[in-house]
Amino acid sequence: MAGEQRRHKQKKDGQLVIRINSKERDDFIDLCEQLDSSAAREIRRFIREFIAQQAPPGPTD
């Protein structure tokens, strides 16, 4: 069955609540829609990239 063959993605079980200016929020939502994306997807992408950039460099051999 197709449902059984799907790979399970990591469960999204956390929330981050932020307060931002309403106009900035609306502009961000509109831009995400124009790019055929969602605000949540773009924020998750930003967080993953930020973590990767800030991670300490691995050991060099």
C-alpha cells in the first residue's frame, strides 16, 4: 500500500510564538503566497540554515 511505503518525516511537535508588527507579518504572508510557499515552511528553513551556519566547525584531520 502506498501509505505504508511512505517515509516518516520527523514529527513537528514544538511551537515558537513570536510577536511582530502586523504589517510585517502581512507582508511576509503575502510574499510567501506569491512564492507558492507558507510562512511556517520559510521560518523552518531559516531556522535550519541559521543552525547550520552557527554550528561549530567539525574536527579537521
